[in-house]
Amino acid sequence: MSDQPSEASRPPEKPRGADTPPTPETPAAAGTPAADEPGPSEARPAGATPADTARPSPPRASDGLRQRAQAAQQAGQPGSPWQHGAGATVGKDDGMTARLRPPPPPLIRPAVLGSVLATALLSALFLSDGLGVNLLIVAVPAALAAFFAAQAAGRRLRPWTAIWAVGGLALLAVPALRDAGWPTFLAVVSAFALGSLALHGSRSWPGVLIGSLGLFDSVVPGIIWGVRGVRARAGGSRANWGATLRTTAVALVLLVVFGTLFASADAAFAELLGSLMPEASVGEGPWRTLLFALGLAGALAAAHAAAAPVRWDGLTVRPGKPRGRAEWALPLIVLNLLFAAFITLQLVVLFGGYDKVRDVTGLNHAEYARQGFWQLLWATLLTLLVIALALRWAPRGGTGDRTLVRSVLGPLCVLTLVVVASALRRMDLYVDEYGLTRLRISVAAMELWLGVVLILILAAGVFGARFLPRAVAVSAAAGVLAFGLLSPDGLIAEQNVQRFEDGRATSIDIDYVKDLSADAVPALDRLPEPERSCALRIIQNDVLHDDTPWYATSWGEARAKEILEKRPVKGDGSDCYRVGREGTGDGYEPDGDGYDPY
């Protein structure tokens, strides 16, 4: 979809010469008084009598809405950007809202209404039991509603819109594949942000940041747009609505009657039908009604944003006052020298191996790694902030200034990449000694993504920064998608089990691994007894005794259920009080009060 509305969705312009009084016509040219002449839209057809032309046609509700909107626009009323039919002619003093105000969307089409109702119905049926493939099932008709609405408004599909849309749908595959809740949460939030960007088509930094949440802005206008569209179409085509309702009722009756007969005739068909259809009870009525309303409002918001997107790119940030070359460059050059000195020491100490670390610092490699990882992570974040502020106040006089900016900030980005590598190396040393945890894998992934952002900034310095905001957003979404598909809980269990099998750890932390999700079952299943039963007991109780329907069950949970049904845990758990407790809970022996959140 294009970032700008098409001609078909723009408000009607004022006719040429509408502000100048009409020139009087001579009687010979007019033939009749000017007050009695029909307008251009009231031209008398050939062969029609005056009586025929005087007979008015029956008004329609949609015509009344359109005439009132056109009258408000021609009168120069600014209108509200949150009001249906907004998008009046921009005046000189309209200010910021004139750049953001969307054009009025066309009357909602039956295809859009059908997709919206399908989204609401599927939300009520499938979203009450948890998250899984049901999110994709609900997202498909919502995406179709947005597509039909954008098509009606004349918007065209653009490459970046396709990237946002495909990325959002791909992120919704994470809940269908993984049982862990934390990567699922990140994937759902990222999918919402990409879907909002696909509808608004933003490209600047403010547009990408605010446009990722811009779908919330379309909730109320979308509901108003949907209600008015239904009223307009119901008033003009009551017969069509009646036929649609009758057809739907007949189809439902046929499905219920013959479905009941076939289910009673064959037990296998009855079991298949029962597994496919969601179970509903009277007690779940309020909850399913709320889900229906949320699905309806969300689909209408998506369709309205697709038909009349707010132009978030109209929000601009004024560049800072350019500084002199020496005033701007000297502090950054000093920072580069500090980075170079630190990195030189890192190359000698950290990458020289464990013996070098111990000889220089007196600490073992795990203690040394734990001591500096967080500081290096903060150093990376602060460096990105320094780069952003330096670009804001950079000298912008000509080619020489651009060369100076690149020659100062380019080495800073490269040196920061080495800091990122040092931080990741420290984390690798620590994990190799004490194992992988959720916190450790999360902060390592965060540091890795910051390195990708630095590479994108370097590329922007060479090829231009036009695509930098969208490229950073794509890298973040791709990182969340990869994080979910790699199954962090499975990686944590695999790494800890491998350390136990290789003899690098005398025991495995049962207190930690037993709280992992079902994604960890394939790795934990390789443990010997009684460690295996102690690690899988809680997961087995959750998986085998949980009657979750197919559409809310992830692939990881289904695989864990299959493994535990073939090889259930043994014993009553009495041996678990002594298993895996030779070390500490987190693998690191803390000082003082014994608390170690890392």
C-alpha cells in the first residue's frame, strides 16, 4: 500500500471559480431566469417534460452522508482528524493536524464487513483457551479486511508494506510452535507493531516509532466508520440484508441437522468433529462476548487505518543547531582514543585465553566475565545515544563537514562493535562455566542486536540514511522471530544437559530446569534417572493433565506430550530433594547474603 492516499480517496476539491461571483447571463443566452436553470447535476434529459424533471428521486442514506460531508468540505470547515468524514481542505492555519489528518475513507464495503464479522466470530470461538495457531486463524480475516478496505480507498501494495505484513504474520507462528510464554509475548507485541506499520506506511524515525502503535488511534474512528457504514447500507438495501440473513440461517440449520446425523452414525466422525469444534458453555458467555467485541473493534481499526491512515511522517523533529568543527569533533576524538585504549587491553587480556586472564587480573575467567558484561552493555547503549546526539548537532556546511562526520563517527561505530564482541565473549566464558539461563540468553541476544544496529548505522553512513529507521525496525522484528524459532528454553536445557553429559558439571540444577517450559522436554529426556524424573515431573503434570484444544496447543507442547506418554516419570519425587543440589541454584557462589540475581 502506498504511503499516500490515491486520488479516489482524497476529499473533493472546490470547483474552479467557486469563490468568484458568477457573471450574469443575457436573456438570449440563458433563455430562462438563472434561478430556474438546473445545475450541472440536474441537467434535463432529452425528450423529458418539465413535469418529469421536477419529480425528485427518492433520497438515499448514503447520498445524505456524502452531501453533508461535501458541504462541510466546501464550506471550509476543518473537521476533526478522529471523526468519520474528516479530511477537509487544508487551510493555512491548520498547523500540525493538517499534515496528520487522514482523508475520509470510502463507505465500508460488504467484503470488509464480512471479514470484520469473521474476525470477531473467530476471536470469540478460538481465543478463550490460550494462544497457539488460533492467533494466525484470527489474523487472516483481519488482514483481509484491511486489504479490502485499502483496495476500496485506492491504495496500492508497496514492497515495504508487504515486508511489514509478511513479517507480522510470521511472528504469529511463534505461539504456534513454542510453549514458552516469554518469547511468545515478544512475538505477539512485535507482530502488532509490524501490522500497524504495514497499515500506516511510515518511513521516518517519528513515523516508525509512533506508527508502530498507531493502530490504537484508529479504534474509535474505526467503530464510528463501521456503524455509519452499516446504517447507510442497511437503509438503502434492506432486501439484500434480509436475503443474506435468510441464507445464513438456512446454511446453519443444514449444518446442524446433517452434522448431528453424521456424528451419531459414525463414532470416528463424531470424535473428529468434537476435536475441531471449540467447546462453549453458558458460563463462558461474558468472556466470549468480550473477545467478540475486541475482535470486532480490532478488525474495524485495522480496516479504517488501511483506508485512511494517519500520516505519522508529518511529525518532524527539528535538527539541532550545527556546531563548529572543532567544538563538535574534539570530544568525539577523545572518546575514540579511550575506546581504542580499552579495546587494546581487551585484545591482550580477554582473547588471550584463561591463563592470561588469571595472570593479569587474579580472577578466574567466569568471575572476570561476570564483572564486566553489564558495564559493556551499558557502554554500547550509551554509545548509540552519543551517536544520535552527535548527528543532531553535527556541522552541515558541505562536503568537508560530511567527510568529517563520517571520519569521526565511523571509527566510533567500529570500536563499539569490538566492545560488543568483548561483551559477548565474556558471556560465553561465563555460560561455559556455569550454564545458560533465561536472563543470560536474553541479554546476550540484546547485545547481539545492538551490534546489528551499529552495522546498519555504518551502512547508512556509506549508502545514505533513507532506509535506516525501517531497517532498524526490520532487524528488531527479525531478531524476535529468530529468538522465538530457536526455542530459548530448548537451548537452555540442551546446553545444561550437554555440560552434565560432558562432565563439565558434576550436577544439573534441577531447581532451575524443572521450571522451564515444555520446549525443554526433548533435551531433559536424555538425563539419567533420577535426574530425568525430577526435572520432568512438573512439566508432565502440566502437559498430560491439561485439556487444551488443538488450536491453543503449540507444537512444542504436543511434542512434549508425545515423549512423556511414551516414557512417563518414575517414582514419587522423594529422591528429588537431594538431586542436583551439590552446587548453587544459579551456578555462581555469591558472597555476603547469598543473593545473586544474575
